[in-house]
Amino acid sequence: MSQYFKIGKLAASHGLKGDLVLEHSLGKQTALKGLEHIFIPDSRDSFIPYFITYTKIKSESELFVKLEGINDKESARKLTPKEVWLEETDFKKFAAKSSPIALLGFHMINEGEDLGEILEVIEQPHQILCTIMLKGKEALIPLHEESLEKLDTKNRKVYVSLPDGLLEIYQ
């Protein structure tokens, strides 16, 4: 089974022919050249592939995208503001290695304990929030210079030193 990574959202429709604006957090300007399809969630665990007709760079974190079968403004609007996901192999190809989103799939380690896999990365001005599943509950763990101890890219682990009491709020 494929693993999927959220890269952003379809922020707006553009023009009258069904073009969309994709806001992404891949950490670099890209036209997603060679990418055949993106995935948009239909329900909690179901992803629908949308085939890409063409893309065009708008800015460092946005691009225009035309999807097969989306030919008018009304069809495009129905897809906004839906999340956009890529399969793991495509994600690794297009995400900048130094961008925070590259932490997706890493395991978070606190004081020797594996807290779980990073499922989502939310960038904020002074910190990054990582979503993990902690004992069956979604937990938001902040990453900033005081809490980040070490990043092991080879073994895909993020070592943190979390403040006392932070994990208890999720129990």
C-alpha cells in the first residue's frame, strides 16, 4: 500500500477554464515536472487521483495546475480548498531536503522513547508543529531550537527534548 504525504492545498480557481492555484510547502520553487497525478482525499482513508494536464509556476510556493476533467470555473471551485497529497516516491522527488515538510515520515524520539511517526508538518513563524498519533490520539508537538536535539536523516529520526507535562495533556 502506498504512503501519502500532504504537500498543500488547492487554494483557488484561476480563470474560466478550470485552472487551479496549488499552494505547496515543498520548500522550493517547482513546476512538478514529470508528475502525472495528485491525490485529493475523498473520505478519511480514501484518495482520488487527479491527472495533471499541465502546470505553471506562479511563485516559490504556488503554481497553476490544470487537472484532467476540470474544464470550467465551477468544477474547479468544488476542489477548493481541498488538501493535495502525493505518493511517497513523488514526495521525495519534489520536496526540498532542507524544508520542514521533509520531516514527514520521520519518527519522533523523546528521551529514548519513540513517540511515533510525523504525519503532518505545520509551519508557523517561530516554530514548526508536528502531528503524531500518540496512544491513539492526535498530538501536536512543537519543534524549535530549544526542543530539537538532533536530526538523523539516515535513520529518519528526529530527537527532541520536550517540556515536562507536554505529553501528559494527550493522555
